[in-house]
Amino acid sequence: MSGAGSPSLATDPNAVFRNSALYREFLLEREEILRHKWYLSEQAGQDVGFEKALLDWIVKHRSEWRSQREKAIAKERAGG
């Protein structure tokens, strides 16, 4: 059964995937990488490309970002 207003698998086979916590985390991480790409590109005065930004972000920022996300998730689960 699907709730009111939410797509069912019959009408949208990807609904479960898009509504998963893993996918939401992927989207948040991707947003951070794109923000980092913009920052690096501004510094370089040209588009540095997604791959360069991704690798730089993973090496320099991902660990801290994940740590902050885990804290935020734990706080949400604890009720605020």
C-alpha cells in the first residue's frame, strides 16, 4: 500500500529508490561536490571539471563531511 500522494511502484518503479535514505545521502554528497567544483573553478578561473573536484573533495573534505552528517542524523533520530 502507498500513502496518500506518494507514488506506488506500479506507477513509478523508482519511487522506493528515490525515497531511500541512501539515495538522499548520495544527493547531499553530490551537492557538496558540485559546490566544491564551483569553488575550485572560481579559484582557477576556469571549469576544473567534476572528476578533479570529486577527487579533491574526497581527499580533503569527505571524512569531515561524513562525520558531520552522521552527527546530524543521530541528532534527528534523537528528536532534534
